[in-house]
Amino acid sequence: MALGCAAGSHISRSQLIVCIIGFVGFTLLALGAVSDYWVTYGITSAVSAGSSNGSSPPPQAALLHREGLWRSCLQYIANNSTSVTGHMCFFGLSAPDSLSMSQGLNSQTRYEVSFLIATWVLYGLGVVLSLIAVVMAIAALRHKKNQTLLRGVSAVFILAALLAFLGLVIYAVRTSKFPNQWPNGDSPYSSSSLAWAYGISWVGLLLCFIAGVGHLWVMRRYEDSMI
């Protein structure tokens, strides 16, 4: 009897640990989703933006273009200046009409836009499912040995990790091709590199996968303890 109680306590601790792992995984996926540091682009040509009209910056030259799922930002220096004087950010698929960069940031191809939308859908579903899995995992802590619930938690965590994985892979492909997709090859970008938010998104999906497998393992342990 004492041995059985000790085994049950050990399994409960293991279940708590994999639940915490799943929560951390969700947190990292959500943090990645709201950050605009998925990728950074080096810029070689000037970005100009007419005269200031209250909502547009003064004439400027961009130093860095960083991008996330929902927002892009440009760091810039004013003409005849050697230090960063500010930045401007915009949401959605394109920059404000007042901005032009070479052929213009608004010249993204349908190919690129479709890749970005696919990332939004897949990664967004991954974040939502990971949240649902965390809620289910917390409920499973209160209803131990509920094999149906544990199996559901495992499935949702693994599915969330899979969707996030597909979204991240598609985004990486899109990022590698974006600097070369400008009309006549006249791209202002000299380089592109994936940034820290993209990296923590990978960590988040790996933790969600581990949490899914961990809950499956916990379910097997409960089954074995009842034999």
C-alpha cells in the first residue's frame, strides 16, 4: 500500500512538471506572436518619405527593417546625421503609402503575401491550441487518472506544436526569398537574418511537444499503477 502511494505521488509530481513545461511553451509561443523581432533586414538603399505632414517622418534613410507576424518597423537616420533618430512601425502586410523604398514596400508579391497569411493561420492556431491544452492540463491535475482527459491534453499539445512548426518553416522560406522578390531584382535589402523572437517560438513549440509526450507518458504510468 505504501509503495502504491509513493508511486502515485511520484506520478503526480511528474504530471505537474509536464504541465508547467506546457505552460512555459505556451508563454514562449505567445511572446513570439506579439513580438516584431522575427527577422531583421539590412538595407542598402535609401528610404524616402516626402515632407513631414504630422503623421509621416521627415526625409530619412533607413538603417534596419525588422518584422514580426503582425508589425514591421523601420529604424532610420535623418539626412546628414550619423545616429539613429527614431523609428516608425506599421501593421499589416504593407507600409504606409507615404513610404517608398526602391520599388516600394507595397510591392510584395502574392507569393509572399500568401506565405505570410499561411504563417498567421498556422502559428496563430498553434498558440490558441497550446492555451487550450494548458487549461486542459490544469483540469487534469484536479482529475488525476482520467485517461481520456490526459490523452486529450497530449493530443492538443502535440497538434499545437505541429501547427506552430509548419508556420515557422513557412515563414523561414518566405524570409529567405523576400529580399530577392523585388521587381527587376532592384532589392534594397543587403541581408536578412532570423531574430530572437523567431528563436523562442521554436523553443516554445518544442516545449509544447515535450508536454504532449509527457502527458502521454503520465497516462501510461497511471495505467501501469492500476495493474
